[in-house]
Amino acid sequence: MSPLRIVPLTEELLGEAALLAAGRVRAERRHVPHLPARYENFGELLPLIRRAYSRAPGVAAIDGDRLVGFMTTNLVHGLRGPFRGAYVGEWGHAVAGDIAGERRQYIYRRMYELLGEKWVRNGCFAHAVTIFAHDQDAVNAWFWSHFGMACVDAVRGVEPIGATVHDDKDFYIRQATLSDLDSVATLKELHSRYMAESPIFMPAVDLSGLRERVEKWMSQESHFVYLAFRGDKPIAYMQWEPSYKNASFIITDPKTASVTGAFTLEEHRGGGVGSALLDEVLRAARARGFERCSVDFESHNIYGSRFWLRYFQPICYSVFRQVDERIAWAPHDRRPEHIW
């Protein structure tokens, strides 16, 4: 086995890198056939890799004269807080598919070793990577590199799930209109406050102007909200739209519908309300010609993650690490005369 070399990514290697990335999509589609097939074509991924390469550093793993891995960088301002961060999308890294086990993990960890140093030296202390859910060696590599789970992307077909509501007395679902704006905004505020509770701890910093943002979102022709009622009381909502652009890139497709928000009042959970809403969303998506439905959710949302995993297959995990910012003034090469 040749010594592994980790070197800066170069223009000449971008085509090979895109081939490696497309191979990882192909491997994931064997587990999750609902993924769009188009991203098995390296030409769909090459422009993304080229753009990332032109903006920030990347690395390549070379074994002999063969490219066996690569990793790019996307600079993100405000990544999980007021931090300058570095992010690697699921299309922006790969290790060759014929390399498995400890060797595969080692290549990933070595690439991060070099690229992570560049990130920290440029003030990026928040690090995030999206990895394919069924690449267990990659999952292990990032876990052993001090990363933890943050977000899950998942997908399913649009076939019915056969939901039933345990107590359907006075229960019904209908599509919301702008006349329901106050009801939708109230549920979304409660949703934000729920996400700020333990153990999720997502700060509810976006409540001012919420009603106006909801109105703007609902006013778009391709955006849909469904409300669940008991009597005349709205008790839950679920919203969807075509291909959500802030989720994993590999689900982006004209035939993808994306659930981008859902919440049920606590006293109405566990009775099939959320499932009934999802069934209605899937029915509406089918009627409009969509072939798959995606969702992204926080892994640390206990109740939300249990619900989504009941109906959806994970395709990507996003993992996160916050580096101790004191490394900026206490690096490995700090000299004694610099200590005061």
C-alpha cells in the first residue's frame, strides 16, 4: 500500500473528484431508491465542486498516483450562532467506494486534519459536514473527529400512509388561506418556542416580524399550509413547497416536494394528528405530479425525529463541531514570550 498523501486540491483533479462524489450518490441510491437519479451523473456535481474550489481551500487524498478522496470548503457566516464557519456539503467530499473500514475512516480524518487547520487559522471555529446516512465508515470518521449529529435529511415516496386519527370527533383538515394567517402565525410561534426548549435549545430569536414573514411565505403560489382542527380550534399545521433549497442538494429536483414545517399542540400529540396532516400533504403532492417528499429535521428533537423516522428514510446526516475559540491565541506554536 502506497503512503497516503494529503495535498491541496487542484483544478486538474476536479473532474475526478466529481466522479468520486457521483459514486457516493450511486451507493446511497442503492439504499434509498427515491433519491433523484440525476446526481449519479458527475456533470451535475462538477459545477458545485468547481465553485467551492474557486472560493475556498480544498484537499485531495492521493494513494500512489490515484485520487482516493477529496474535500472542499464553503464559508458560512452565522453557522449555528454568530460564528464564522466552514461547511462541507454531501457533494463536496468523498472517498473512493472500493476503500472501506479503517482505511476509509483514516483518509477522511487525514483530510480533515489538513483542512481543519486552514479553517481555524482563518477564523472558522464552527465546522459542519453533511454525510450520506448509509456510509457508516464516514459516520464513524466524523464521530471520532469530535463531531456530533445536528440535522437529518430524509425522503419517501408520495404514496398514502393510511393515517387514522384515534379520536376523530369534530376533527378535520383543510388547506389554510391568508384568512387563517393569525392561526398559522400563532402555531408557528409556539413551534419556535418548543424548539427553544430542552433538549433542542434552538434560540427563539426570530419572533419579531413573524406574522409578516408567514404572510409573505403563504402568499407564494407554490407554498401550501394545511391546518388540523378540533371543532373551530386549530391544533396543528404542516407546510410544504417544491424542493427546499436549504436542505441537502441531492434531493433538489422538480419532482421533489419538501415538508418545511410542522407542529402539533402538546395536548393533541400521539393521536395521529401529524400522520393525518402528512397524508394530506402527500395527497396534494401526488395530485401536482410530485414523485417524492423530503424533510429535514433536528436529530435532537425527540418527538419530531421519532415521527419523521416512522415514515421517511434518512439520506444525509449533518454533523457539527464547535472548536474552542481560545485556540486563536493559544495555538500549538505559541511561544513562552507570547504568554502574559
